[in-house]
Amino acid sequence: MQLHQKYATAGDVVFLNVDVRDPRDKLDSYLNAQQGASSMRHIHDEAGKLAKAWDVRFYPTFFVVDESGNIRAAGNLTDQEIEEMLRDFEVRRAQAAAAPAKQK
């Protein structure tokens, strides 16, 4: 099972595929052939603007972005590395939720 399938129902984890190499019609044909089988979101970036903004230098490049929008890791990450980061995020979230509210 691929990670995006494993976490598809989590709701707080989003996997995003940015296609920078293929023409739009090729991406559309691929997605139509998937018939909703892919739980991953797809963005078409044929001009490469997003790839340039995020300084993508090789493919595939994976980014782990936390709930605040900060990039925590980028590169050719393994599934194991990504899952470890997701577990760390979940632990920090649980700790923050359990911490007593600061009094003013």
C-alpha cells in the first residue's frame, strides 16, 4: 500500500502530486484512467512555476509541510522517513492538546 492510500482517510494529511513534465491532456488522460482510484491530489505545472518557487532540482522531490505551512523536509525521502515524520507530528499535536492552557 502506498502512503497516500494509507493516509487517505486521515483528513489531516494531504499528498500532492505536481506534474511539471507532461502536457495537460496527458495528465487528464492519466487521471481519467485512474477513475478516482488515486487519493492523491494533482496539480498541473507545465510551465514549472511551482517547481521553481519550491526550488525543485530533481524528480521526484518530496516535501513534508507541517500544519503551520513550514517545510520540515525536502528531497528524495523514503516512505519510512515520511511515516516517522508523520508520527512525530502526531505526537507533538497530542502533547500540545494535553498541555494545560496558559493563564493570562
